[in-house]
Amino acid sequence: MPETLTAELMAALELGDAAVDIPRLARIARIAAATSGNDDDAAATAFIAGYAAGLAEGTGQAGFDRAHRASLFGIERLLGRAVAEDAERNRPAR
């Protein structure tokens, strides 16, 4: 019996032994929601990360592990830029 909802979902969707970095994905999703101020962006970010990895694997561009890491890295890079821009806009004038 799976120990977590995530493990249960992975089994139900027959995703086998796919090595999903859940803590990293969850952190990215929280940052996306905090950056945009919209909680829905957490779910959308997680979906987009998985979709991008699945598409890359399905089209033969990369194996799942590599595609998953690349999708998370790409989102982190975009969010990092968004966080930096937001901090710059909200920095007090000197």
C-alpha cells in the first residue's frame, strides 16, 4: 500500500519507478504562487513541469529523469528572474 497520496497517484497512473523530485517540485510551486500572488499558479506550475518532462520523454528528446530535471531547472530559472524583478520593483527608493 503506498504511504503517501503522491505514491498512490503515481501507482494509479502507472508511472512506475519515475524518480520525481517531489520536495523540489513543491518548493517551486510554492514560489510560483508567492511570486504571482495567485495560489492557482502552484498547481499550474506543477502541471507544466510534468507536461514538459512527459513531452520531452515522449518525443525522444530525453529520458524521464533528465527531462524532469530540465523542466524544474527551467522553471526555477524563470522564477528566479521573476523574484529578482519583483524585489527590484519593491525596493525602497534611496
